[in-house]
Amino acid sequence: MQQIITALATDRRAGRIGGVALDTFASSLVGVGADRRARTPCFTYADSRCAAQVAELRRQLDERVIQQRTGCRLHASYLTARLRWLRETMPDTFRSVRHWMSLGEYIYLQILGLTAAGTSTAAWTGMLDRRTGQWDQELLDVCGVREEQLSEVRDPDQPITEVDAAVRRRWPALAGAAWFPAVSDGFSSNMGAGAVDESAVAASVATSGAMRVLVHGIPEEIPSGLWCYRVDGSRSLLGGAVNDVGRVVSWLQSTVRFLPEDDFNLILAAARQASTPLVLPYFSGERQHGLGG
């Protein structure tokens, strides 16, 4: 990392770097004050403390209509309920926040002094109208956030070019480079795996587990158990997920407390041969239908 920073601080690569790109944790949230400093920790999709607010929103709103409009259910993984929870449980902090953004947007803000949300990052908040690409006013109203408190939404072909001269002086190698707005990690996962159209489904088995297919256009209807994120003006990412995959291993190790001589791989192999599931990995809630993260 230090070598990269040193290289960027010289002018040997000036003009050879065309752009800077970044992906970010989907549905992450940082509250930022007028001084551009964080007022909150970074909340993640797995934080299910807003489950009560999810229940309130489901009584107040028509979830089926919301899902068809935004591509997302009312769920603790998304920001409408989390922002409402913050407003109700941390009112002073909530009032002190000038802007709400993802972790990737926050990093850009610190580097560039300005930021923008990639369309996929905005869609993953659960607060973007998937048909128009604009922030959903009804959801802004119910969580008490103004549109100007959220970042401008930009498609992947709309880089940030309004870069301050101080940034170019700090990193001469990046002079003239385009800074592409942060996109969501799930979208990047599909692109990296080569699942770039309807012919392939990308399966992710990491912190959470997901299956995603990149489709052209904006699907007219979404099945109730799936989500559909707009990624630009002509494509959407359709799929489903569970919150916990990688954490299943640590849960087993801490809960079952295997002996040092136990071969964990053999135990997992035996579990795969079982005719019925031994456990459903909903440790942080169920992503598709439950109230958890």
C-alpha cells in the first residue's frame, strides 16, 4: 500500500491513469456533519436493531407497492428503517448529521472534498425508485431525511470530474483521471465473475450469500422473495440473499466447541451428506422475508 501511495505522489505515471474506481459495502451508512467528519460509526446491512421500525413501516406502508417501486422490501438491511431507528433512538446525533452516505462515498468525500453515489449503491439503500433512478420521496418522508442530505446519484458512465486542484497536487499521477462514483460490492462481484448478462448467475459465498443475475432493462414485476437493484439506466441486478454464510463457521466453532483434534472439514463433509438441513443460517435474520438484517 505504501508503495502505491508513493507512486501516486510522483508524476512518473501522470497521464497514464485514466480513472479511479471503488466499490463499497452495500447498504452501509455513515452520518456526516457539516465539517465532513463522521458523526456516527459505519452501520452495515447486518445491523438488525431497527427490526421494530421495520414492523412499524409495514403497518404504515404498502410493502408490495414499495417493493415494486424500489426493488426492495421493507427490511432491516435497508436504510429507511435504519434511519428511522436513528431518528427515534439517537435524536441528537440524527439532528447533527448534514449528509448520509455509504462508506465508499465517505472515503471519496475525504479524498476529493465531494462525493456521489453510484446508481447501484443508491439502489441498495432500498430508497431509490428503480424506474426513475431518483430518490423515493415517500420513503424520505417516513424516515425524516431530506433529499439534499443524500448524495447525487450517478450512473457508472458519469464520473466525478470536479476535482479540486489540491488533489492533483497531492497525487500528480492522478492528474486528469476520472473518479467513478462508488458502486456496490454485489454489482462488482458480478462484473468480476463475468456474469454480465442474463446467460449467467453469479453466486457469492462470503459474509453473506447471494445469487445475482444482471438483466437488461427494468423488470416490470418482481417476485415477492427477490430484490431488484437498478445499476444504470438500462440494467438491473435481480437476485436473493441470506445474511450469514461465512459466520456459520465461526458460530459452529464457538457453539459446538470442537476438540482440537477434530477435523472440521470431515464434519462439514458429513453434514453435506445428510438428507435434511441441520440448521438454517439465519443468525442475523433472514434476508428475504423476516425482520432481521
